[in-house]
Amino acid sequence: MRIGIIGGGIGGLTLAQALKRAGAACIVFDRDPSPEKTGGYRLHLSGEALACMRRALPEEIVRSLSEVGTGSEAFKQFSVLDHRRNTRLALPVNGKEDILMIGRMPLRNILTWGLEQSIRWDAAFSAYEEKESGIVLHFSNKTSEEVDLLIGADGVNSAVARQLLGRRTARSAGVTAIAGRTPLTSGMRRALYADLQKGPGFAVGPGGIGMFLSVHDPAERALSTAAAEISGVREEPYLIWSTAAENGMFPSDLRTAGPERLAAEALKLIEQ
């Protein structure tokens, strides 16, 4: 049996690793040209998520993930700030909780270890077609391929799920957010609110405008065999930030805007 997985994110790649360990043949299709071209920033993996990954992944990959990420030592408190940078509520976090905070790029790079022959990058899935012989996968930029079993792991706006159900699988919450990251230079470290060194923070401003802030500063560690063999697993420290507000507070063409325009719109929102 040949299994096709649409989507090479954390779910698709973890599943592919588990299937490989079980001796099943699978192929992952992802629209990105390479794992280094992933969007987004750091993910926060809970104890439940880590328990699942430990059951599914080879021990060396699990060890590599912990080496390039941070754990409970970087999340001792969650702070709620006002728009004048004053901490209004400091919520302590259980320091013994099993968590992992890791950037999307190193996460994907590590999860692809050993799957090089089982991933088709730059494959933009468009639709599937059921036949007696199997399921034909169609791509907008590649030739079609046939599999015996299809699994959709292509996120909240899954094209696989949308075709299967005949409708969209998610709807807007009426809120738009702009997110980014800023290098954690020595000057930026001095300017940070002290509570952000203890963990993430959320600021609430006038008009319902919100801002999330979190420091990502992985410690330098010796890398295991798997991580040492993979490029793009070490990240320079950075500050994660995002601003959010009701859709109507943003221009309608924001989804097509470039980085400079997005940064300008985020700054405009913060200054309100």
C-alpha cells in the first residue's frame, strides 16, 4: 500500500516518520520549495503533543528537537500588560511542565531527517480523483501521482478536507493579526520589559487592540548526530511579536501586502 500525505508540517512529517518506523510506504507532498522556506515562527508544544511525538518519532529526532528548542526554563510566567507597559497580572506557570518551544524552520528540518526520498517539495496540491485503482492526486505545478490511501495534513484551510466535505472547514473569527520577529540584539535586550524574560506576555490596549510578545532565546548546546547533520537547525535569538484587532481596523488588501507594508500597518495599530 502506498500512502499519500498532503502537507509537510508538524502533523504530516510526524505521521510520515511513524509510518516509516512501521514499515509502511508513504510519500509527503508539500507546496513549499524546501523546509527552509517555511513561514511562521516558534511553536509551543504541550506535554500531550510531546508524548505523541515520542511514541511516533525515532529517539534521535526527539533528542534533536529538545537540543535546539527551549523548555519550561523559558516559560515560568505569563504576563498581562496594559498599553503603558505595566504588568497588570502575572500568572505563574508550573515549572515542571513538559513543554517544547521551537522555531518552525528547525522543527521541519529535523522532522525531515531520514525522509529525503519520501518528500516531494514544491508540489501544490489542487484536487484528488477517486478511481478503482486508487486515488489520483492532481497538482497545479506537477504531474499527477496515484496512491492507495490519501491523508490530508494541510492545515486549517485543508484543500483535501474541503473537497471531501464540499465546503470550507474553517470560518473567520473576525480578527486579523500581523506577526513577525525582531532580532534580539543587545539594545533590544535592554529595552525589553523585565517580565518578558520570565515568559510570554499579552498586552491589551484601547479599542480592543491586542499584542503578544515572547522572547525566543535557545541555549547553545552540543548537537546530537541527527541535529549536527541537518542545516538550518540553529536560530539566532529573536523577539516574537504580533498585533491583532477586528478586521475592520485593517486595509482590505492586507493579505497581499509585503513585509515592509505589514510592519508599517502593525506600527500604525500600536500607535493608536
